[in-house]
Amino acid sequence: MRSIPRATFLAFVSACLLGLAVAPATAAPKFKIEPMVTVGARMETNFFNTENNERDVYTLLAQPGVMVGFETPKTEATLHYTLEGYKYFDVGDKPENAPDISDYDYIGHLANFEFRHRPAKRLTVGLDDAYYRTRYPTAYDRLSDSIQLDRYDINRFTPMIFYDWENKFSAGLRYRRTDLWYEEDNPNDSVEHRFIGNLIYDPTRTLTLDLELQHWWLDYDNIPNDYTSSQIKIIGQKRYKYFAFDAGVGYHNRDYDNPAIEDGDIIAYKVSVLFQNPPPPEGRRYLGDRFVRARTHGYLAFERNFNNYGTDYIAHRLTWDAGHVFWGKIQARLKGYYQMSDYETSRGFTPAGNLEIRDDDTLYTAASLGYLITDDMDLTLTGGIEERDSNIAGGSYDNEFMMLTFNWNFDFQSRGGYTEEGIYY
């Protein structure tokens, strides 16, 4: 299992060799190598997100990386690799009987590989593989309510095939295998197998309709929480010059292997509005397109669905993100989310001593101000707060933080969805 980064690199090399083999003799392949780096410092008032005995911690972060790209008229392959070094320091004296904060120091690895090949005019085949070693739960579940800091590895392996009919209809099929395993002993090691099918219809250049089917099953190694999920959604997007409106609604059914956990089904949905200026290029919507931030942007979304990992709950999340670049140099941004997590089976004692179903409300908000030294280099100061209000004793917390980062050539696409953009969009 620990050889995933090597497998990602070998997949990139194989894709390049395939591209060379099928490239026309008259078309010279294009190679691109680009270094990138982020360094930063963070101070937070409650590193472990505890209700009591808060611990102030400084974090130093270094993220050197490289992007290697390969392109022919029919083939594209990109490999991003980033090494992430985290070093922690106590602010003041270490609490009595508490572990040394240096025990949480670690070196993370982030490898993101993307491959696309067009053997025919309307047919595209592809492969994505994204690997991450981290401590942060949002990498394995965008709707996570967990505060655990156990170090783990996660890999998402996704082959895919797309077909396009006459610029009106397109269809895609993806299989995604997600392996999650912890460095320390932990019963939550798991593997997920997910099939995703899309049938997309574009009646006009500004309107897209998408029928999406998903079926997946999650198997844990050592806990009896395995389940099977099926979801069908109808998604629509209407685009105007500066705005895009998205709405998706569907039915999600989940069946647990453990008879002690009640099966569930819900109406799952997500609605959002996006503003961009300058506006994005006009045209069709394609599977896998990513959001690219403009000089001025605004995003607001509300969604409802089950979480993926851990204790089962229904998440209701409101997300916001707005930013503007002033005078071409000063980048201001406000982002965050508010999530209500309604647990299905998890119980605990309230401060009054009553046994109740757990119910958490989590707020995260951050404001940042950055200076664009060049188009691909910035220095950014960010401040914010994360807080949870739980009805269960010991479940609430407040954590205020301040962070200064320097970025060069670092963009969210290099992280394969394991980023703040992956969380919010």
C-alpha cells in the first residue's frame, strides 16, 4: 500500500510513452517542468479543538513541489508532486502530562496525476490518481465533522471514459477506488469502490442538464460500519455573462451491513450561484471542468447529503466565498461555511446529564489580504475562527487562527481536489 506515490509516477511515465507512441510523426510533443513552493507560519489558540484545556500552537509549513507536463495533439499528461513539512511549537509552557507537540511533526506527500487521450474525435479516455499523506480529515470527506489529527494516507484512483454526440449530448463513466489507511493503529482503515455515470444534454450554449448516477460501497477493515449507497441526481446549470446558477436534486439511499445501524434515505440537493468578472469563456460545460477564480468572484451554495466516513449523519451546509483584486495587486477574500450535522445513531450525555442523539453546528470563516508580487507570486495574511456548538458534553470548541503564507506557482489544480478549493467547490 505504501508504494502508491511510486505507482503514480510510473503511471505518468507510462502515459508519456503512450503519447509518444500514438503521436503523429509531424507533431512534436511538448514537455513542461515548473517548480512551485509555499512556505507559511500559523498561530492558533486551540490546536486540538477541545472544549477545555485549550493549547496554543505555532505551525511552520514548507511545501516545495514540481509540475511535469506532457502534451501531444491527442494526449495530455500532468504530474504534480509536493512535499509538505509541518513543524509544531507550543506557545508558552507545555501543559502538565500532555504529549509533546513535536510528536505531531510530520512529512506529508501529495502526488496528483492526470491523463487524457483522444483515440477518436469524439472519444476521450482518462486516468486520475491522487495521493495524499496528511492529518486533516477534510481530505477524505468534504463534509467531515471530525477533529482527529491521526496521520493517514489516502489514494483515489479514477479511470474514465467520455463520449460526445454532435455537441449536444455527452456521456461519461468513471470508476473511483479510494483507499484510506492510518499510520498508527486505527480501526477506520477502509476502501471505497464508486461508479459514477453522467448523461449530459446541452440544448443551448448556456444551458446544461445532467443526469448523474452513483453507486458505491465502503468497507472498513475492523469496524462493522460497512455500507452501500446509491444516488440519482438531476442537475441543471444556466449561465449568463457574469452569473451561473446550478441546482441539483436527487434521491440517496444507504444500506448498512450492521443491523444495529438504521438504513437511511434522503432527498439530497445542492443549489449555488457563482459570479465572475471578467466572465468565463462562453461554451459548453464539460465533465471534470474546474472553477478558475476571476479578478472578482462570489460564490454561495446550500447543500444537504449524508457524510461519507465515520459516524453517520446528515449534513446541511451553507458555503460562501467572495474575493476581489484591487489595483491589480491587492487580493482580498472572505470565505467560510456553516454546517449542521444531524447524527443518526451517535449518542452522548448533555451537560445536564441527559442521554441524547448528537447534534453539532460548526462555523468556519476566514478573511485574507494578499499582495500579488507577480502574477504567480503572492504574500497573504489570513485570520479566522472555527467553532462548534454541540449538545454533547465536551463536543464544543473555539479555535482562532492567524496565518502568513508565501506562494509561488502554487494553484489549486496542482492538489487534485485535496485543497480548500476542493472543500468549498
